[in-house]
Amino acid sequence: MNKNQKRLGFVGIIVENRKMCSGVVNDILSQFSDLILARTGLPNIKGNTSVITLVIDATTDELGVITGKLGNIPGVSVKSGLAKN
């Protein structure tokens, strides 16, 4: 498997303080918009929390960069995965 090969995948994002983090999260997602095939957001599920799901077409390196940037935001949790082929 070539690590530079783009594969279909997902990114799940939980934002625990939507008012504080949503601007930063949206800025990062805009930087990587060329990787994002679909985005679904459920704002204000419980209080000030929201969930965002992304369908992406990315290499492992690209996935690592976007999830790393998102995961470094206090109050943001990220999980992801890529298809094997």
C-alpha cells in the first residue's frame, strides 16, 4: 500500500465548547476543503456540544495533518479512519 495513495475515509469530531472552538474548527476545515467530500454537523446536541462528521479522500499524511490540527484544539476530540484500499 502506497502511503501517498488517496483513500476514502471519515473524520468524527466532537466539539465540547462550541462557542469557544467552532471558529477555529471551521478555519481548519476550510484549509482542508479539497479533501472533504461531505460534511454533516449536529450543533448544540447537549448544551454547548456539537458533532461533525466528514467523509474525506486523503492520504495517510493528509489525514494525520488535519486530525492533528483539530485534536490540538482544547475541547475538541477527533477519531478517524481510512479504507484499506
